[in-house]
Amino acid sequence: MRHATPDDLVEIDGLLRDLRAIDGLVEKRPGVFSHRSRAFLHFHADPAGLFADVRLSGEDFERRPVHTRTQQHELVRDVRAVIGDKAANTS
């Protein structure tokens, strides 16, 4: 599995738009987000599709598939829950 490239990220443009709208997330590079100056979320690609590595609890990253819009919505919901963002999911 490799880090997602800008070409890979085109597939999840809607997800990235949703993540960029969350107060408290900072996009350091395309598809690489931090929270409170700490690495928080980034993406990987492999033949099975795209995956998010995200710190939803504790120190370790949790790998989550983001192949479907449902999986993407769940990721945004969970990120908002951790960060405390009050914005409504608009997608």
C-alpha cells in the first residue's frame, strides 16, 4: 500500500471537500490533514481502492476504507465527533 497521489485523490474529491469544511482540521498537503498541529488523517491507495488512516482514538492510526460514499460519510461523521465540529454534514 502506498500513500495516495494527487491523481488518486481525484476519486474522493467530495470527501476532501467535506473534510476541508471541518473547523479544526488543517490540510498540510493535498489529502494530508492535521489537528492541533498533529498528524491526524491521510490516504493510501492500493489495487483494492483508497483508504484513510485516521486517529480517531489514542495514538494509533486506524485504517478505514473510503471506496463508497457511505464509507466517506461515516468517516466525516466520526472525524466531526472526535474534533467536536458542530457543522452539519452538507453532502
